[in-house]
Amino acid sequence: MYKLPFIDDGKWVLNTGNFDDPIHGHGKGQYYAFDFNHDKGGEVRAARGGWIVFVENKLEVNVYDLPNDNICKGILGAGNAVLIRHLDNTVAAYDHMMTDSITVKKGEWVGQGTLIGMSGNTGNSSDPHLHFELHAYWNNENDWGPSVPTIFEDKKHRAWRPKRGDELHSNNDIILQEDWRWCKKCQGLFFGGNPGSKCPTDGKTHSKTGSANYVLARDSPNAPGWPFQSHWHWCKKCQGLFYMVTGSKCPADGKAHSKSSASYALVYNKPNFPGQHDWRRCYKCQGLFFGGNPGSKCPASSQGHGKGNDNYVLCQTYFNEVQGKWRKCSKCRVLFYGGGPGSKCPVDNGPHNKTGSKNYYITIDWTEYPGNPNFRRCDKCKGLWYIDWKPSKCPVDNAKHSKTGHVYILKDGAQPPDDWNWRICGKCMSLFHGATSPVADECPSTLGTHGVGITNFEPYGVLISSK
């Protein structure tokens, strides 16, 4: 979820929407970009936390002032810009900002809500505005991933993509910080983005194996889930979360925690709030620990934590993960996982041929991507196959695939049927539908059942090709 990338000063107006707004949308290559108009000097804030991977701050030129043969694309076209890479490797672009207004530096981590610059009119820009766009990845100005949809949250919408004419009510003052993790050794909460974080159990790094990502609301009296308790702080020495009271000890050096961070707001006594509850504050070490584990150790006494306090709820997020290395076989035209050497082609029962095939990305669960309408699900083998390729065979009966299954493409927010329970078979490494009982001979690798219980996918835009 992304916040609108600016403060709520009442002056931001959506001038050009994304692909959902066909009248006022962007064209090819920027289907999911937004142009938010504002006079020069509007505060631009990070829509989501991440690492700064690119900054241009010194351009003073507007390409409309140059001769036509000198109009440049790429970074000059973006003007003064910032690129932020998020935890799922998506990258947000903030373009056309004022000269010398950018306040962040390449390589630093910024939280959602951080001021990054001011709206301007630099680069390929006809009037002052902020161009905001989300990409699947970014390596350099010549190596971009495709633009992908952005789901925003504001004061009046929990999940929303604005169109031209919609009112904008940013809640980017409610600051959320991602990548908090739960250590299974000490049962404490620590900041997973810092490799120097130490676990008080053994003095080594915290374990984030199997831990979900948690989001903390920072410095916000309007945080969702009221009532909440503020004055939680992040210690830069141990990278842990502690309650700012006298006597709190840091496990990194046995001294007081560092109190230089902002305060965080934790929802408490809300067992029905979305997330994981039974987090507790220990009255001995003043740290946050998971109360459901009796083996949790307190760094203040090396014994059990004191559990006589309130129950806290941490909001848990799920990233829009994208898995690459899916390939299109030139023989059977079925989509298979190119990283699996055991994958078999039903045309000749040999290995799939990925020669000339690009990488394809399959999104896990909730993300929407533009897709290719030429792949269909066969009702017999439950596999995805290329409908224009006549030699494609169904491994169930070695005959033609069934054309009655749904064509998998997501367009304008429409949700296709059967969009859950796609699985990767651990034997043939192809994609099959796991909602029904597997057919005994549907796996082309063994002529047995597919390996079930592997990652659950939704075929939203199953065919996003990479460079």
C-alpha cells in the first residue's frame, strides 16, 4: 500500500491518471504513471519507505525550452528526480522537481512520509507537477522494468487508484515504517533493515527466518487502530524497539538505549485489529517481546520477561512478490519454471525449450499487472498453455488442450475466475491449478500427480516479460 506522495495542503490536483482512466491516462510505456499538478514548491513526500537509488538535483533546463532536436529522453526528460527502491524491489520515480530542492541522498534509507523535494517544472514538463510512477525494477536509466499499478491509501480510501477529477486527501502524515521483524531466538522485535542488529540471547544477529514484516505507525495521533500507546523508540545501538522510561537497558552494551529516534505508536488491547496480537512490554527491560512464547529471555535479568502489561497488536503486511524465471517453451508453448532442470515438455517428453524466451513474472497474491491474453487454462491438466500454438499437447490424454478454460488476463481491475490456488509442481516445475484434486497422470515428469502444497499464486498479468 502506498500513500499519496505529497502533503495534504489542498492544492494537489490529478491532471493525468493511469491506465484505468482511458480518457486522461498516460500512453504506452507509462500506463500506470500519475501526474499530480501543483504550483512550484509543493512538498513531495515518499509514498513508501525504501533506499534511494538515484538522485538528480541540479538540472535547471526544461526540454520545452530547447530546440526539438535536442529534446532528450531518459533522466533529462525526468528533470530533477528521485528513485526509491522498496523492500519488494519495486522502484518509485518522483520526477520534474525544483532545482536544488531534493533533500535526500543516494544510498540512504528513507521512511514513508519523508520529505524528498519540492514540485517543479524541470525536464520534459509543460507545467509544474509531480510525475509519480512505479516500476517492477530499476538498474540504471537504460534498464527499467515495466510500469506497474499503484494502490493508494488516503483519508477516504483504503485501497484506491485515483482518476482525473477525484478529490485528493493525502494521509501521508501517518508515517509507517516497514521491515520490523520478530526474532525467534529472543522473541523480540527488531529492525530487519540493519544487519548490525544484535540478539541478546547469544550476542549474534537476530534471526528473521520465518518472520513476517511488521509496520509501525510513527509520530501520529491519527494512526489507525486507536487507542494506541506512543513513546516507543528505536535504539540505533541494538536496533530494537523499547519503551522510553528510566531504567531501560540496551542489550548491545548494557547501558541506556539510544533515544534519538522518533516515537512509534503501537495499537494495544485490540485483539480484533488486523495483525498479530499478544506482543507485550516487559516492565524489567522495557522492550517489546512476543508474550505467546514462554522461552523469551529478558536482557535485563537473563530470565523471563515480565508479562504484567498490556497486549499490543502489530499490523502485518504482505509484499507484492514477483517471481521471475518463468519461460515459454517454444515446442509446447506452455509456461514453465525455467529454473527447474527436471521440467518436461509434453510434446516429446524431453526438456522444455526456453531458447529465445524472455523471463516472465508471476505475481503472488494481490498485485495486478498488464498481461498477455493468449494464455488459457486447460480444464483437463489445469495448466496454462498458449492458445495460438496448435502442436501444444495436454499431458493428461496427449490430445489437444481444452479451450473452455479461462483466458488469463487482468484488465481495468476485472478479477478473473479461478484466480487462486495456482501452484508450482516440484517435479515438472510447471504451473498447475491446485484447487481440484490432481489428476493421477497429469504431471509430465512422472506421469503421476503434481507436487502440491507449493507457493500459491494468482495469475494476475502472468506474462510480464523482462529485458
